[in-house]
Amino acid sequence: MGKIFLPFTTSSENGIYYVGEIIGRSKKGADDFFPREFARALLEEYDNDRLDRAVFTSFYNSLGVRWVSDGSDQKIKAEKYKIEIQELEVEYPHTTKILKSFMNECLSNAKSDYEYSELAMF
């Protein structure tokens, strides 16, 4: 894939935010991993922390409301991200940093959900 051109500079706060918003809400790629291959190529090429934060925030917000359980659902999601990371880390090392953030967020949620479930005695 050739160079990806963005119609703004990577110092443009609004431009980075909106691109991250779009990537964060994009669908999975042909390999059933998030994000689509084109978005991965863009993330690899621009390697921008603000873009990463925008993708993370947009993706996390797109998940909507979640129910607090015993944390097992979050552990399952974390395991899914771990598999995606293992599959993609050679070709898309920068993208896997974002996936690791998703995985860590799930593990953190799993821990706090479990602790809450023990206190609340569902």
C-alpha cells in the first residue's frame, strides 16, 4: 500500500480527533480483526499518540452501556484482544498498542466487576 495522504497535518487537533473517531467506530477487517486493514495501515504510518487516544475513546464509547457482572465477560473480551494482538503484532505493531489498551481496560473492568460482585452479593 502506498503512502496514505491525510488532508491535514498531524498537528491539527481537530483533524486527528475526527480521523480517530472514524477509525474507532469502523468495522472489523476481512480477517475479522479490528480495525479494518486500511485503518491499521494509517495507524502504522502516522504513529500518533493523539490519534491513538481518539481511536481508543471512540471505540470504547461505541460499546455503549455495559452491565456489571462477575467480570467473566470482560475476561473473555480481554482474551479475544490477546488473540488479535498475537495475530497482528508482527505486521501492525503500532495498532497492537491500541489493542493492548483495549485488553488492559477489559482486565481492569474484570477485576473491579469481580470485586463489586463480591461486595454486592448478586
